[in-house]
Amino acid sequence: MKILLANPRGFCAGVDMAIDTVQELVDLIGTPLYVYHEIVHNRHVVERFVRQGVTFVEDVNEVPPGNTVVFSAHGVSPQVRADAEARDLRMIDATCPLVTKVHVEARRYARMGKQILLVGHADHQEIKGTFGEAPERMTIVESPEDVEELDFSPNTPMVYLTQTTLSIDDANVIIDAIKRKYPHCMAPPKEDICYATTNRQHAVRDLAPRADLTIVIGSRNSSNSVRLTEISEHSGTPARLVDDATELDYGWFEGVETVLVTAGASAPEDLVNGVIRALRIRYDADLEEPVTVDEGMNFALPVQLRILKNEASSA
Ligand code: SF4
């Protein structure tokens, strides 16, 4: 068997920054430490922090007043910030800067009086946060059918924005439907689907045709991981999503000569290594790692954390 190991895969700069933020806080101030929503959508990452005493909440009103709360990489709505402020919580914002960029666009276009069509999954944490920036001016569209049902007048000033982790192909189908119905609808100044999503999808699109099966390492609630399985399947190569090597079903590999392995942006590399190790031991597989693009991207830690670290080092 041959293993094609996609590169880039796994952690992006936003996930790296968010995980480093929680780990540095655990090391700096210890627990209790609260994180609003899963810091990134990966079961293993969350469980590792829970074992260190970190508490994950889905409502900041669960955090006792005066404590520290970290906002996850997916971003939060202004209402969540207001609730945290009302409880006198110390807020550390680990929102990915590329998600913050979409929030800034949403606020700007809302101030300009435009109707915003937000392309994304309504139940995803990122979309809930972005929507909260201007609920009175925003409509979430999840499909071309949703676009058909819109009843804005043809002259309504409009712009569309998108979730950062969508499938580029699926987003384009929806955007095409928007442009057909509202040709004057503006596009965001720069693509909202982020570099990490784009690069991981391109790698799968390039490599899946060479494989008989694709294994994506990631959690089921990770939007970008699920999209990678869909892209492989659209290329004609069946795909399976696993959290780690223990979820591999060796029945999937019957007749498979080449397997593509990749990982969503929130999946740690040690889990990828575990899958590779399991396949190499069982099938004596050769490994090839074609590099599609060299990313070299980093994001700074949240400013609130940098201030805390400075205070601690000068104390
Ligand atoms: S997937 Fe993209 S938007 Fe999401 S955290 Fe990573 S870099 Fe940021």
C-alpha cells in the first residue's frame, strides 16, 4: 500500500494561536480557567485541556463573576462580550484574526446600510458570532434554495460575506445564485474563505484522484474536516472521517492500493502520526508527502494575554 500524506494538513495559524493561548494561561494563572465553546472543534484538544482543569461552557453566564474566560477561535457575538462584561469577567479573545476580519466587514457594511447575505451554516459557532454583529441587517443563506426564497427588492443595497471554512465549490454555487438573483450584490473586498481552508481543500482535490480511499482526521463538528471528506467524494474517491487511529475500520482498506491521509485545521499532528503508524504497521505501507503549498503563517497571541505575560515577567 502507498500512503499519500497531504501537505498542508492539520493545524492552521488560528488554531495554533488559540491552543497556545489556553496552554499559556494554564501555565500562567492556572485554574479555574473557563473557555467559551470548544477552543477549536477537536475532541482530543478539548479533552487534553479538561484533564488540566479547564472548564468549557456554552454560556458565559455559567462562569462565576471575576473569573477569566477565553473566547474560542470561532469568535463571539457582541452580546457574549456584553454578558461577560456584566459578570466582570476577564476576557481573553482567541478569535482567529481571519474570523475577526469578517466581523469587521459585517459591522462596516451594516453601518453603510447594506443588507448582508451571510453564506454559511446557521448552526456553526462562527456564523452565530458573525450574525450577532448586525442581526437586523443580516440574512443567513445555506443553499441556492435559500437564495431563491429571498424577497428583497431588486434595488436593495447588498453585499455577501462567507464563513471562513466553507467548501469553495459549495460557496461558489450559492454565490452564483446570489449574483443571478441580485447582480448588483457586492462581494467582500477579499475572499472570506481562509487560506488554510483553501489550501487543505486544494491538496485533497489534487491528490484524491490518485487514491482509492481518503482518510480525514478530524472531529465530526469540525466544519473544515467534513468539507475535506466531501471534496474527496466529489472527486470520486470515497472518504472516511476519523477522530484518531482507534476509529479506523480495516474493512475499508480491502482492495485499496493508495490511501490519501489528511487532517482538518483543528486536528493535532500526533493523531495524524497515529493513523500513519497504524497503516504502516498493518500494511507495510510506503509514505509519500507531496507538498502542494508552503504556508508559513503565524498569528500573534491575543493582546490581553501579552499584557498579562508582561505584567507577570515584570512583577
Ligand atoms: S480555519 Fe482559517 S479562519 Fe479558522 S482558525 Fe484556521 S486560519 Fe482561522
